[in-house]
Amino acid sequence: MHIRAQPGDYRSGSLDRDESQAVYADVPGDSWNRIFYDLFTRTVSTRLSSQFPDALPLIRFPTMGFPSFAVSTHLFQRIEDGDRAIDPLYPSFLSSSGAGHVLDEPRYSLFCRALEDALAEVGRRSILARALMQGDLWSAFDSIYAFRHPRGDKGKQLDERRDKLLVTLARLIRKIALTPEEVAALADNYAPLSHAYQLPDLFQEGTAWIEVQWIPSRLHDRSVAFRRVAHVFIKPAVPVGDKQRFLNDLRREDLLPHTALDGVALVIRQLVIDCNGNVVPTRLVTAVQLRLFQKDRNGDLVKTELKQYELSRRLSVTSAASGGLTPEPETAPAYLPASGNDYGFASPQLGEHALSPPILAKLRTRCVACHFDDAESVFTFRMHGVDPGLSVRQIKARFDDDCARYVASQKLQREDWTALRREWSRD
């Protein structure tokens, strides 16, 4: 069970015990629940920011976005269940310890048994459950494939375990793959979210929001090894006549984009591997982030309002009509990024001589760490090394698949994909 913590408690949202949860089935011992537990649930030792009362005494620690950040001298523990918009086997940024988690005993044997039990199942899980589980298994495959072992006898043993897991993961990924018809049947889970929380219908033509793309290669796509596709939307502060000129002006280095915009949104959409072995897009949204720029009568920024929603597998399976996306308040505990291209979970920090434990702060602080003083920066238009003459593209189609096809094409060029297809094709 999750701890029912008071506001401001660093334990808010964590588990009170390290044990399997009822995510895919009511019985915690269900094979899919055990797979989820092995991939996602673990105890994280972290420093606390001064935003938490328990953090005292404090020291100063330089971290991304904050040259001198106040954090606890001691480490605190959270038991993360992992049922949110994150990848399994964390941490994975600057570290392979997440993948090593399932290569060491006793977790290795438990994970192998859970995978074999799932392979032996005769029944068929729901389309949505299979899409969600395949996404997590696919991520686990990539992470384990990239694992770098120590030298010596220990390394040889880990290599053998790694190779066995890759074969088993590929078999299960193939077994639960959706047919093209099933992929098409996956519902749009953003629509119920927008209705429930009065959010803009971002994928509807004719609204004030515009989906944009300056360069096809995005950090969000690359950070997940091209298994998901990012969509970026903007809302102009005033109606514009010449949209192309307006969009191109956002590239100017002397322009602060938030002065011309009322908001920016990021939507992450999942790709799956269908039963034919093709990487294909779905309408399944895993995360939504909105930043709305509140201004005074002179147009000056007063505050950036933050809205974030993350996929819960448990909610998706038990209440598909809800869309499965849950709100994360800006006061929710969140681990700080280690650098500007770190979209991972519970990432270790860059210490002076070695990696340091992660830092837990508030969600708003995490956003500010990347997007500056009031989370107002729009990185889409602040990329370096881009041809300044390249126009900003306005994307008009609902769930435009050109973006997804580009991401899929990048995935097909990677070694981890070649390895997965090799194992997939085995008898």
C-alpha cells in the first residue's frame, strides 16, 4: 500500500512495503504483476532538498540548474512502485545499475521464473494490457542489451545471464504482440483526460493550439531509444495571420518564446511492435506536460502554471475509459535531472569525483532545473547547430504519423533493434 503522507512529506506516493502490487491482475502473485515488480519496484536512497522539513541538516551541492542547491547531509529511502510514465530498470542515465538489478540474485531467478510463467500462459490478455507490457519489456530488452559488466568471473556470469534474459524477453515480446487490427483498435486515451481536466484538445484541428516541429530529431525520442514519439504544441498569445512567419520568428535568438506564446505542451505517444515485427505508432499517450504562461495586462510573465499527467498501468487496465492518465501536482516529490538531456528516473547526480545519490525535490523544481527561472524556456526553438534557414513545420493531421515513422526509422538503425529482431526470429 502507498503511504498516506501529509503534504510536504518526502514519502508521499511511495510504498510502505517492498512487495508485488496488483497492477495487471487482482492477485499480486500473477506472473505479469511479478514481472512488473522485478522491473520497476525498488528502494531508492536519495538526498532531500530543503523543500522537505525532514532534510535538516543541510549542505550545498551543485546540480543541474542550481550551482548551489541545499540538500540533506543524510540519505533517505523511498520505496518506488514504478507505476508511472517511466522506463523500467532505473536508473539508466549515467549508470547501468538499473539493468544490473535483474542480473543479480535473487532478483535474476525470480525474474526468469516470472517470464517463463508468462510464456506458459494459455489465455490472452487484453489489447491494452499487452501494449503496455510489451512497451516495458521492450525497454527492458534495450537496457539489458546495453548493460556493461565488470571484468573477471563475475562478468562472465553476468554475460550468460544477460544473453538468457534477452532471448526470453524477445520471446515474450513476440508472444504478446498485437495484430495490426488490434493496434488500430487501441483507443485515444488523451480525449478522456482532456474532458476530465478541461485540457485543450491538442490533436483537434481548428483550435488555438498548433503542433510544431523544427527538427525531426528530438532529445525526448532519443532518450528512450526511439520507442516513443514526442509531440510539441504551442498556443500563440494573439491570433496570427501568417502562421509560417510567426513560427519561423520563434527561432530568433533575441526573442523569448514565452513572450509570444500563452502556453506550450509536450505529449509522449507509445510505439509498439506488431505481430509482423513492424514498429508502428499507437494512439496510446504515456505522458502530458503543459506550461501555461500567466501574464499581466502589459504582457509580462507573472507565473508559469504547470500541469503534468502520467500513465498508470493499474488505472489503465482497471478503468480503460478513464484514459489511465493521472495528474501530478507541482508540489509532488520528483527526482532532479543530472543534466539537460536527462529524462530518466532517480538518476544519480554528478559529484566532484564520482556519481552521487539522486536528489528528491518538488516537481516544479525539476521543471525549473531544465527550463530556467519560472520554467518559461521553450527548448524546441533553442537547439544549437541547426540550419537557421530550416523552417518550423506546422503539423496539421491528428496523431500525425510522419513523426512516428521518422522515430521508427531511427529505431530500425540501432544495434538493440537488430539484436531484438534476431532473437524474435528464433524458433
